[in-house]
Amino acid sequence: MVSEYVTQEGNLKLPSDKLQNLCPREPDGDAFRECTQIRDFSKDAYWDKEDVICQLKDLVIPLFERVYAGCQAVFLFNNATYHLAYADDAREADQKNFNQDGAQPTMRDGFNPSTGYSQTMQDSKGILKGRWQVLIERGLWPQGGLFALCKSCNPNPEGMSKKVDNPECGHPLTPRSCCARAVIASQPDFHAKKSQLQEVITEAGHLILFYPKFHCELNWIEYY
């Protein structure tokens, strides 16, 4: 597999006239002459999210800013799974347990609209909070309680037990209060999450766009 970034001038690389003053992080400059990465699947692991992020942060963005000094890049990506993946500490409703602790990632702090302050995703003892605890602290836990997950929100409703089924789920296009998963997913700080790719690029001051799904005729890299 070859992963490289292509501009209207061809593969992104350092022009020969700029090789004299290479990035000080690499005295010999070899790693910064071009951003192409090659992966041999017979010997190495598959290309994944971490590889994409490392290539962007360590090679592509520094190289672009050297070749096109003072310019802002617009990165174009297709909808590959690793392009859309979130950071390990992203606030994902589907990754948060209903109850505290257990097998769930440690998420970055959120925002509690009821207090106007940030909200940690673990308590003072370091125990990871569940959906119900996050919602209680935000004043969003109703008196009658909530189902953990309803059939409409579950990607695998056939395997769902009846005790978490909510018959009053409502239409999927209306504001959701059918279960704890729906309520926490609709919170602004959870809903506004971005893929790690988007975070890295925008934090570096550049722009990112994704091609429409399933329309390869609109994907410029296919023609290239």
C-alpha cells in the first residue's frame, strides 16, 4: 500500500531548490523530502488510524508548510473507516457504559450546561462515570428514570433484551429522549465531536473536506 498526498503539481515533496535548508528536526532531511509512505502487508501490519495521524503530523503538514509557506491547505479525504475514526479519548455516547467504570475508554472532559463549567468523565476516585451519572450531574435524569438503550438506538435490535426496550421511542428525526444513549448523544459536547483527522488538521490551521460517500466519480484521487 502506498499512502501519499497529491497536489495539482503532483506528489507532495520538497522541490530541489529548497533542499538546502531542511527541517532542523531531521538534519539529513531524508524524511522531509517527500511524504510518501509504503506498507508491505506481507511483512507489516495494516495501515490504520495511528499511521494516518502520524503521517499527517510528522510529514505531510510540516512538508506542506515548507513548500507552500504562508498558505492554508484544504485536505480532501474519502470516507474510509480510519479517516472517520475518533481519538481514543473522544466523547462518544456509544463508547460510554450505562453504569460506572467497566470496559470503557477514559474520555476528555465535557461541558455541563446546567453549571456552566467543565465536567470530568471520572469521579474524584478515578472511577469512570456511566451515562446515568453524567446525565444526573447535568440535571437531565428524569424522575421516572431512562432505559439504557432502546431498539431504535441499538445497531443490533434483534439481540436486545426486552428489559431495555422502550416502546415510546418516537420518530428518529425528532428530539430524542427515548433512552440514556439518545439523551447523552444529543448533548452539544458529545454531538459536536470530530474525527481525529479533523482535529489534527484544524488545530494546525488548515481545512478538511470529505468526498460524498459512494460517488467515486467525484473523488479526484480515483482519476489520478
